[in-house]
Amino acid sequence: MRNFDVTLIWLGFFAAVFLAWYFYIKARNKERMALIESGKDVSEIYSKQEIKFRFPWLKLGVIGTGFSFGMLVAFFSVEIALNEMKLDYRIQEEPILFGIVSLFTAISIIVAYFVDKPKN
């Protein structure tokens, strides 16, 4: 009985994919026919448009730099607080590390926004 259930699930999946594709093609054909009947040029609407996508390397670099700078500041501040000031019985280092790293990462995201902001 288990194989029958798995078979039904796969058949249902493929039927759903096929029906979605069929109705998409049917709707696109109906839309094109309506455009042709109204006298519009179909080639302008369905021509391939250039995709202007640039990967945000600058933003990723600024965010990575901010994250690593935050890690350095967090580790050095914890080491100074624990070793130099002898406060190891009162300070837990995980919240300090997390807070400083989050702060510097957020600052770097804000800087990346202003650096990569399109000039209007």
C-alpha cells in the first residue's frame, strides 16, 4: 500500500506541473491573440529585454570588512576586559562578542548602502 501512495504523490506532482505549463501557454496564446486583434505589435512586447544586473561586490566587501573588524574589536575588548582588568568572574564574553559583531555589521551595511547608492 505504501508504494501506491508514493506513486499517487508523484503522479499528482507531474500532473500539477503539466497543467500549470498548459494553462500558462494557453493564457499567453490568448493574450497574444487579443493583442493581434487590437492591432498592437506583438514583437515589441515579447522581445527579449537586456538584463542589467551587477553583482554587489562592493556591498559584500564593505559588509565583510565590517563583520571582520567587529570580530577583531570584540575579541580584543573581551581579552582586555578578562585579562587586564581581572573581571572574569563578572563578565560573560558571548553577549559582548555578539553585540559588538552585530553593531559593526549593521554599521557596515549602512555604509554599504550609502557607498553603492545610485546617483540620481
